[in-house]
Amino acid sequence: MYVPKEVEIIEVGPRDGLQNEPKPIAMVDKKTLIKRLAECGFARIETASFVHPKWVPQMANAEEIAHYCQELGLTYLALTPNLKALERAISVGVPQVAVFIGASETFNRKNINRSIADSLVECKQLIKLAKKKGIFIRGYVSMSFSCPYEGDVSFEQVRYICESLIHYGVDEMDMGDTNGQANPKIVYERFMRLREFFPEMTFVAHFHDTERMALANVIAALQAGITKFDSSIAGLGGCPYSPGATGNIATEDLVLMLEKMGCKTNVNVELLKQIIPYAKGLSSH
């Protein structure tokens, strides 16, 4: 079995993990979670979304979170779903932003209320502006394997979106198993083909654990040459527009498995374990 010497784990708990929580989470609790995660050694943490709080109330006060991350000296990622969001992120000096698009038409319309074609036009503008400002850009493709509304998502559809975002100038592509229905076979095949088509691009895998296959899917992705993975402390998370989807792959499980396989993560697993009760306490699930 192929096991890389080292992988990067990008912790997404403070954003993807908390965005779907129904009860308000106090700013002090969000900051405490970010600080404790930063102490574990993550090179990058996804901490904020500049989406309008009317749509995702938990992501209000993104500017305050951004300032706090800068105080900590943390390299952090923030979601910028539209031009207004990107302008807000630029105004506070966010170092890395993420644009996102759904690989299925129905999901994209439910998630961001527009067609894939319109989303691509907007992404092009966002990426151009972010590049001009020297900001690192991640491209998220949600529902990269299947969709709760449309079923299987074809490779051609995923490739088309990747091709567009790569052409516009993203720095990395993050392929999301947003509803947690992927299996190791499709994960391996899809990543192998994507890497054949786009050999210069850095791909990231983002798995949800709906059917308890997320760790197996990580193994499959490793075999296809993927060395960057998103995960969420205590398996927090879910997507408000993906019925039935559960949380992200749990960071502590992912780090433990990789370290036992002799794959370096640069994350302190003992410190990580100590945060789990606190992170679970923020969740009402």
C-alpha cells in the first residue's frame, strides 16, 4: 500500500463544523475553539465565512474572527460566496479565500440560488479580484461524487467545473463528498482521472461520514496521490442543503489513523483529544 511520508490536514471545524448549528454559539466560544485548534499545530484552519448572516447566522461577525486569527498569527481560510463577501474579506486582510460551486445543478440552485453557469461567471470575477490582491484561492466543488437530488454526478460534469476554475486561476481544488455517499472505488477512480487531466493542480479531499466510509475513502484518495484532507474536530458539521448528511470526517480519527500508518500530520493528537469534549459541547446534535 502506498503511504506518503506526510500529509496536510486542514481543520474546518470552526466554519464547516459550526455553520449548521441551530443554537447561537458565543463569539468567545468560537475564539476558544480556534485558539485550542491552532495550538495543535495545524498549518491552516478554515475559520470564517463572509456569507450574509441572514443565510448562515453562525457565520456572523466574520471580521472579528479574521482579526482574532491574525492576532494568533494563524493562516486561515474564509469562504467568500460573492463579490460583497470577497470585498469584506479583502478589507480585513484574509490570506486565503474559498469560492464554491455545486457539481449538480439542483444542489447549486438550492445552495446559492443560481445556475452553475451563473456561478462560474461570478467565480471568474472573484478569482480575478483575489489574484489581483495576491490572495490564495481555493475552489470548492460540492457534491463531487453524488447528489441527494440528482443521484450520481458524472465525471464529465465534475471535470468541466474543475477545468473552468483552474483556468480562472485557483491555487487548489477541493473535492467535496458533501452528502457522504462516496465509496472508496469512486473516490480512487475520480481522483486518479482528475490528476491525469490536471497534473499541475493540487487537489484536496473533503469527506463527510454519513455512511461511515470516510476513513476508507481517505485511504482510497491516498492511493490516488492525494495528500491534503479537510476534517472537523469531533466530526462536527453537515450541510444545510444536503438532507441526511452528517458531519465531516473527525479530525482526531484521521490524524490517529495516519500517524499509526507512519504518515506525518504535524498535528499533536494528544492535544487534539483534549478539545473533543469542548467541541462537542458547542454542538446541539
